Amino acid sequence: MSLPTISELLQSGVHFGHQKSRWHPKMKPYLFTERNGIYIIDLEKTLEKLAEAAAHVKKIAMGGGLVLFVGTKKQGQKILEKYAKDCGMPFVTERWVGGFFTNFINVSKLIKKYKSLKEQKESGALHKYTKKEQSDFGKEIEKLQKTVGGLTEVNKLPEAIFVLDAKKEKTAIAEARKKKIAIVGFCDANTNPELLDYPIPANDDAVKSIDIITKTIAEAIKEGKTELKNKN
């Protein structure tokens, strides 16, 4: 399994944590030192935990399971969408749909509605309606695109979620925990690592840091899918 080097993590700014005043005490085992009021993450621990997380998502992919990418933080939205699509996994980058895991039946109905409206629009079936009605349908499609656009292939609960910011995605994490869905993701210096089953100590704000960690997870999933394909 391909993992980045310590040097690559360093160049991507993965080691930069948060200000000393904003740290979470339970992150202490994953912190190397403090410089100018900023905590520095121990990259050896990052690599160790990243390997564990990557191995877990690879195993899920080898079993034909789903890993849902969740990241609504602005600087990470496009990155998570890009790598989720690259490894053929669903994603949520605009807004978490409350009850997605705990009320999956209702969310499944929204996904079906979105797919149906989109197909009708693309086939020209909506042309029979008035301009105002077509406009209303267009607005509804746009709204659904933001909430369930990355979930069109989801017909069951995922085996794991990969989260960018554990504090920002607390609702998704709470729902995942209720449904016993594994939680994998970034764990910056201000985050409680106990919120995640597979915490990855890493800067969750810098674009390069988000990219290198997310890419590694996506590559592990792709490897798992390839092994599954070769078995069949």
C-alpha cells in the first residue's frame, strides 16, 4: 500500500496544528512540540495512524463496501469531491442531510427524487411544463444537487465515513456512532481523537495537507477495489 513519506507530509504542512490556547488535551500523545504558540503534530504518529486508516478503508473496498467522504469545510470541498469520484465513492461536501444514517429511508426517497428529476430534465421530459414550472423544477434539482448530488449510487448505509473536520461534522459523526459505522478522518490539534475510530493526526485547514491525506485514503480504496476485481 502506497503511503506518503515524512518529508512529503512535512512539505504539505500536515504538521501544523492549532494555537496553544485551542488545543485538545487528549491530542497530547500525537503532538511533537510547541513553537511560537502553535502545536506541531508528530508526523511519525501521523504516518502510523494514516497507515491504519488506509488499511481499514482498503479492507472495506475489498469487501465491496462503501466509504462516504464528508467535508463541508470550504477549502476542502473540491478536494474531497475530486478524490471521492476518483475512487468511486459517495460524498457530502455542501450540507449534511440530518437523519441520513438514522432515517435512511427518507433520505433514500430524496436521492430517488433527485435522480428522477435529473433524468427527466436531461431527456427533455420537463419541456411539457410551463416555463415557471420548469424553473421551479430547476431550482428543486439545484437544491437537491447540493444535498444528495454525491449520493446517487448509495442504496445502503456505508461501512465507514471519512471526515475532514470532526468538530464541523459532529452531526454526521453522532449518527455514524449510533449506527456503528466506522469513523475515519483528520484529527487536528484542537480535536478529541476519541471521536474517531481511526484518527489521523493532521492539519485539517491547509489545502496541501487536506489533499495529501485524502489522496492516500482514496488510493487505498482503489487498491482494495482492484484486489476485489482480481478475485472475481
